[in-house]
Amino acid sequence: MNSAGPLAVIVTDEAVARTGGGVVVRRSEPVRDAAAAAAPTFVWSHGGGFFRGGLDQPESDAVARALATRGIPVVAVDYRLAPLPVVGRTSTSRVRFPLPVHDVLAVHRDIGEQAPHGIVVGGASAGACLTAAAALDGAGIAQPKGVVLAYGFFHATFPRVREIQRRVRGHRRLSHAPWALDAMNRNYATSRDGRQQSLAFAGGHDLRGYPPTLMVDADRDGMRASSELFAAELVDAGVEVERHVLPEARHAFLNRPHSTEFATTIDLIAAWCLRQRAVPSA
């Protein structure tokens, strides 16, 4: 945190251009002093299983404001959402893969061209999935200084890890059952071929040259199986990875701004982003 205490924050909503319309984003800009002026812009995407969430949820708005008070300018992305998954019913909605990740990519490109000190990109849960894929397939944009992934998932089919299943036992959350997670992914990326593309799920693809990555996961979270596998894949590809697993934490803790896990993660992200300001953009 800035030595003089939390910085004042200016919040504005605007549209970022893309073909056929615009992606709404929310800027949380710190009223910065000289020490914080060189911070990269943090482009952040909320979670919600691809079918819910928005700029007003704590995982988006509270995260952005908390980071901005620490000197990090934040642009939160309001990407298009897939339809609500309903068992036994097929939706006619066309808002599925690749539209949400195209929205995230459009914002990465636009903000990357504007940000004087480069960008760091990040997301939570489904937003982490979108961010990870966009960072891998962001052809035509400046390389982000780094990637931040909070309790994300990165594979079309979830790995089954017995140790993690033991950790989440007694903290049952239906949406995190493996079959439900796989169904959520199918609802987002409807075709099997599409689900295997790196723009849908970055896990299992060539990760050489991927930006430095900060990962923050919840101990009692079934999604951690995919995150652990993706972290191993990044390391195998020679990527610089810093990973934290918060003890006893459950999924989506960034939607709980008064929790210890929220404060810990904001501190981790802020410190990590400020370290990236010394790293030249590619």
C-alpha cells in the first residue's frame, strides 16, 4: 500500500470498441502520487460460470476499487454472458464461445494500446479461464507484463485429484461437482472441437513464451485440480509462476470483501503488479 495511506479513486464506465458494438468497462483510477504513477494498468475479468456476474458484483467492483486505492489503475471487463444452463433444455442463444473471450481480447488490445506503462491481465474463476486463453492467443497485441489468475479453471474436462476431493469433502458446493463443472464448460463452448481450441481453454496447449503468472487458489475448492495442472504445465513450458494456495479458503472468496482471503489476495496482486512496472513490455 502507498506509504501515505489509501489513494482516492475515480470510477467511470465507458465502452471499448469492437466489431459490431462495444464492450462496457469500468475504470477505477487512483489519484496517484509520483511513486505509484508508473504502475501498469490491470485489466480484470469477473467470474460466474460464464453465464452470470457483472461489473457491480464484489468480485469485479470491490476488487477494482481495493487495488486502485493501492495505486493500481484497473479496467474491469463486462464481457457477454452465455445463457443460463438448464438440464434437458437447449438454448438458442448465440452468446457462447468465442464471443466472451473475443470481448476480453478486445479490451486487452484497446487498453494495451492506451496504457503508458503496459498492462497486466487477470481474472477470477470463469474470468481466469477467459484471461488465460486471451493471454495465450492475443495475436496482434503487446505482450502483457503478467497474468493474474484467481481460483481459475483451464481445461475443457476437469482433472480428478483425490487429495483435493478429500479437502473439499464436508464443504459441498453443487456447482463444483466434477460433472457440473464439465457441464458448465459445455454450456460455454458447445462443440467438442471448439472446447479443444486454445482460445476456449488454455490448458493442454503450447505455453512457451507465456507471460509471468501469479496464481491464487482456494484450498477447499474442487477447481484447484485444474489450476494445479495448469501451473505445472506453465512451469514445464519455462514460464515464471508464483502460486499461493490459501489455507481453508473456499471458491469465490473475492466476492466476500470483508474476508481475510480477500485482503490477502488484494495485497498479493497489488505487490505483484507493482513489481511488474520494472519489467519492459515485449
